[in-house]
Amino acid sequence: MGSNAPALKRSESIAESMPEALRQSRYHMKRCFAKYTEKGKRLMKVHHLMKEMEQVIDDKSERTQLLEGLLGYILCTTQEAAVVPPHVAFAVRPSPGFWEYVKVSANDLSVEGISSTDYLKFKEMTMVETWAIDENALEIDFGAMDFSMPHLTLSSSIGNGVGYVSKFLTSKLNNNSPSAQSLVDYLLSLNHQGQNLMINETLNTVPKLQSALIVAETALSSLPKDTPFQSFETRFKEWGFEKGWGDNAERVQDTMHSLSEIFQAPDPLNMDRFFGRLPVIFNVVLLSVHGYFGQSDVLGLPDTGGQVVYVLDQVVALEEELLLRIKQQGLNVKPQILVVTRLIPDAKGTKCNVELEPVMNTKHSHILRVPFTTENGVLRQWVSRFDIYPYLEKFTQDATRKIVEIMEVKPDLIIGNYTDGNLVASLMASKLDTTLGTIAHALEKTKYEDSDIKWKEFDSKYHFSCQFTADLIAMNSADFIITSTYQEIAGSKDRVGQYESHTAFTLPGLHRVVSGINVFDPKFNIASPGADQSVYFPYTDKAKRFTAFRPALEELLFNKVENAQHIGYLEDRKKPIIFSMARLDTVKNITGLTEWYGKNKRLRTLVNLVIVGGFFDPSKSKDREEASEIKKMHELIERYKLKGQIRWIAAQTDRKRNGELYRFVADTKGAFVQPALYEAFGLTVIEAMNCGLPTFATSEGGPAEIIVDGVSGFHVDPNKGEESSDKIADFFVKCKEDNEYWNRISIQGLERINERYTWKIYANKVVNMGCIYSFWRRLYNDEKKAKGRYIHTFYNLQFNNLYRNNDGIRVLVKGYLEEL
Ligand code: UDP
Ligand code: LCN
């Protein structure tokens, strides 16, 4: 479709504009629809639609003309079509988050707008007709519970939830509205271990609080700015003000003024400012259940990747932010953060069998490990994240007890990570009535084509029936959702977002989700992670560099011996290195990169290839995908005779040494390549960029947003190997021609990181979320309760049965128990 293709008129729906578009090319369209329907029922993707159209309209200029018109636009924005002759039902996505469904009759080309429910039924008809026509098929409709909560309306606003909640609060809290009293009640409820904060009962109405604020502000204006709160604490308490407003006269006055402004005429700026200063969060629980969760020697173990890095860095950043805020609030309180994970007795030499462990680089944060138990006792070994569901309910109960015992109060904020952590977090937050944030890292649904409609094909391996259901429960329970990038929520112009794919989908035989999540819900926020800048810093920071690792890195990269640590060798060590590091999952496409390199003679002449990931004996891998990727790596090294140009190094667990490894590669004027078939975010991308290493990263997923192509790095299309490997080769040719080119990309990568991808920016955003959504959930308490009851029913009647009756899981659980 040309860029000047006529878009829909704003006022027109697809259902309204399509008949005219079809009429204009009626002859061709009749033939086209006859072709679409001639094979009977089936599901078609946009490339199928295009291909068959090409077969029907063989004149290229006629085809181009058609594709440049409205019809081309409609076809290009179609995500899929369900063919049930004589009809073809289209799911059209004109822009991120917006969907429209229409059915077209192949007989007379009549067009009718249909609901998402009807579209899903069409889709089911192509596979499981009995379910599609079953009048009692279970339909899940979370949207039915959204009675009054405001929603965004523009695709471009998606992901800026906090900003819009401030705006919505502004209109809701205008003078004399009952919501202004809700704010007073909320302030009255703030306390730390039973001690009031901000105000006490003396100021229990808007007028009383407003007058007291005027008196207090006048008193404060006569004090030196740095007068400590303690000097006027007693007088303020008599007026009804408690601790929490600030640590000195200036800050207290500033906070009070923001509140006075809100009462007078609310505006988003003061709203943001005031909520950001409230003493709401002291005790935080972060749930990250699966994998080996430890601070050393765990990375690269099955199911143990970026999530662990993310959560550990997150704790450090959150604790720093809480300590800063608590000081500024004038309080003398210790924050507590507990990272809750599972205790694995067979810890494989890691500390995953230790119950309580302080988190490094923090003062008050711990990892708490709680074992999985069944009626047979404690489960000793690691369990894949795909098989984990049967253990989670009991784990939630045990962990909740333990958390309250250790914290001695209930947490103020619970944040879940990934499906299992999010499910546990939802159950826990509902039990404790605590504000809930969730983080997906990567939702699995979009990783596999048609994973919903064909769920049965995947279920024995992945148990997606459990996973997608758990994800729905968590995302609907959450008060706010933290995402790493926009694309995670709503995708891009052409690609459906991970959350967006849960808007309407169907698991035939289980349930039809007619409204699963609304990406325009202001609960969605983008807060991208950073990389630990004490570990990942520019290669040019000579004084900071961990030079002690040099000899070991020399050995790791250049020693010609093959051993359990490395295989292959680098004949010409003067060449720059292209480097990649990842778990050996299929989706990481490390084998793809190896093949691109193997096939591209020019690239092979220019650079060496270094891969870090997995290990070398497939028979020793317990992970289903890892074993096959290991085998494939060996085959590729043989097939393309890569020895002499490739070094394959086993998974590395020492972060500091890895930091130095990225810098070592930068010293060779090399590059980092992240070739994943799909990557949710991609921590390695920002680690490399932090080290000043020019980075080529996949155009599929988060990295496409992190890097501005050609400026702060480059995008590579994982599905176009030749084009991608040529792009990398072109870069190295250009570096030879222009001495400054490599440096420019390196510096621009660093600039991009410091503007957007740091933990400081992240922690500030997340604590603000905790503060503002704690009030937001109260304001919409009735709605929240109704949804809570619906979720409770769904969990008990559907989810619980799913994992109990899931044959695949039953066999696995039996297997685990027999090993005991
Ligand atoms: N990593 C590592 N050793 C390895 C492979 C990966 O230390 O052998 C680290 C890597 O530096 C990064 C994380 O594991 O911090 C991987 O995160 P990413 O977001 O790239 O991918 P994920 O594994 O979470 O899918
Ligand atoms: C999981 C993933 O797949 C990565 O893309 C992320 O970077 C990582 O988690 C941390 O969020």
C-alpha cells in the first residue's frame, strides 16, 4: 500500500466504507471472494489474502491501482479473516488498539458490521463447529464490568496511564464534588504501623482541611525555609496535621500549597506533584516465582534470564527511591522490600535453597524463598514455568503467611512478575486488599501463531489453557500494569500488541473471551527498565574498568583449546567481533545468527563471531527447546565450517565479567547483535548500548523501540537473514571508510540510554504509580469489587479446574512427585 493511500474518513467505519470500495472493483472482487471461499472453511492471514488476490488479478497495474485505494487499505489493516462460505469475516485493525469486524458475502459482496463475539464464532466455525454453535459456550466479558471508569481514546495516549489518571482525577475532584471528600478520607487513612500520617480526625472534612491549610501556610511563610519539621510539629498536630508533609518548612509549605490548589481548582500538575509526595508506600512485595532466583550463578539456567536481572535491579532502584522520598517526607521509617520466590531444595549449587537472603547493594531488602508443597511434602526440584500452575495456590497461602510474619504488617504494594508471579500477586492482593501492579516481561500468547484457536495442539507442551487464563485474571485484577515498551501493550502499525492480543480471543471448548482487556484502560503504563550502570558502563571509562578480568577474557575468547567453557576458535584475532549472548531458546534465534554469518562470505571476511549461551551437550539439557538449539548449533558449525571464525562460549553467570566482555568487544570496534525472532524488551540490548557497543537488534518487539534505526544502533529483521547480515557487513565496511562512524553510533546509543532507559527514571515512575493508583482504586471501589467477584468466580470455576483436569499437567506433576 502506498503511503498516500486513502485512509478512512474519520466519521466512517469499515462497515460503512467497504461496500463502496468493493463496488468500485466489483468484477475483480467477485472473483477474489470466489477464490477465498472456494476451499471451504479456513482461517486466512493477510499474506494469504494478498497472495490469492495476486493470483486472481494478474495484471500488475490493475492490482497496484486497487491496492492503493481504500480496499488496499482495508486489506492491509486486516489481521486475519475467517472464511465460512459464503461469508468471509474480517478482523480489521485500522490503528493500534482499534478493531472492527465485518462480514462480506461472496455471493453479492454485501457487507455487515459484526460484534467481536460474532467474529470469534466465525473463527471457531473454521475449526470447532460444535463449540461455535453451542448456545451455552462460556463467554468471558470483563468489559461488562467497566461501568464508569474513564478510558483513553487515542492510540498515541496508550501507556501513559499515570498522566491520564491525574487528568481524570482533576475533573473528578472539582470543588464540592463528593470525590474531594474521598481524598480527605484517603488522607485520613494513611498511617505507618498505626500512627496517623498527613492529617488526623480534627480535619475530617474538605472545608476544615482547606481552612487549616491556609492557617498553616501563613505560619510557614514566616519561618526560614530550612526549619526542620520537628520545630513546628507540636503546633501543627494541634491543628490536625501529622507527619508526612515534608522534612522542612519549605517542603511542607510546597506540599500544602499543592493540596490547596487541588481543592481550589484541580489541575494535573498539582495532582501529580501532590500524589507523588504522599507517604503511601513503605512495604513492598515483589513476586518472581519460577526459575532459579538467586544473586549469583543462576543466569543461563533454564527459565532463568532477564527477569531475575530485572527484579534484582528493580529492588535496588525502588529502595533508593523509597529512602529518598521517606527522607523528604520528614519520616523516620525503614522501607521493607521482599522479593518472594520459590525455594528449591535441589538448588544445583546455587543459593535457591536458602529461605531468607539480604539483597546485595540494599539496606532493607531481602529475598524470601517459600517451597512448593503438595500432600506428599516439599517439592525438591526445579519446575518449568509452563508446568507450575498446580503449586501456585498453596504457595500463595504459605507465602502470604510468611510475608506478614516477616513484615509484621501487610504490604502497601504488591508487584507480580510473569504469569505465575502475577497470578500469585493477584490472589495475595485480593486477600490482603492491597494495591496491585503486574509486569508480564513477555506474554506467551503472541509468540506462537494461532496459539488461542489451536490451544489444544500446544497444551501438552506449554499448558497455554492455564497460562492465558491466569494472564487474564492477573491483568484484570491489577490496579496498574507496568510495561517496558509501547509495543508490549498495543504493538505497532502492523503488529498486534501483546496485551492487545487479549482483547478478544477464543479457546474453543474452554471459553470465548469476548472482552479480555482494554488497552485504552488508564491502568497501562510504560516504565522501561535500565541496566546496572555500575556494571554496564562505557568502554571509554578506563579508570572504572574491571581490568582484573582481562586475562580470563583473553583466554575465554582467544585460547585455541576446546573445553567445557568454549568451543571453536578465532584464527585472526585482529578482526572486530560481532557478539551475541542469550539463553538458547528457539525464539532467541542464536542459531539464526550463526546461519546468517555462515552464509555471508563478506561478513565472514570482515568480522569474527562470538556467541555466549547454553552449553554443549544436548543430552544434559532438561529444557525442551534448549536441547534442540544446542544440536542445531553443532550442525551449523559443521555445515558452514565455522571453526577458526566462531567462538561459542557456554552461558556466563558473572555479571561483572560480562560487563567487561561487552567492553572487550567494544575495544575490537565490534558490535552486539540481538537477532531474536521476537523480543519483549531485551536487556542485553541496553547492556551493550550502556557499554558503548554499537548494537543491531531485532525489529520484532521491544528493541525496535529502544533503538532508533541508523541513529542509536540498527534494526535487523530476523525473518530476512540475508538482508540483515548484509546490513551488518555494510556497517563494518562503512567503519573502514569513515573512522568516526563507529564512534558516532556508539555515542548516540549512549545518549539514547541516558534519555530513557535508566533505573532512576523507572523507580520514580513506579513509586508514583503506587501512590496514585492506591487512591484511584478507592475512588472506583464499587467497580473494583464487582470485578473482583467476577474474577473470583472465574478463578474458582474455570482456572482451578483447568490445571486440575489438565492431563498434560497431571502427568508432569506425577512425574515430579515420583522423583521425590
Ligand atoms: N545473561 C547472562 N548470561 C548468559 C545469558 C544471558 O548473564 O549466558 C544475562 C544477560 O546479560 C541479561 C539477561 O541474562 O541480563 C537476559 O535478559 P534478556 O532480557 O536479554 O532476555 P531473557 O532471558 O529475559 O529473555
Ligand atoms: C523477559 C524477556 O523476554 C525480555 O525481553 C526482558 O528483557 C526480560 O524479561 C526483562 O524484563
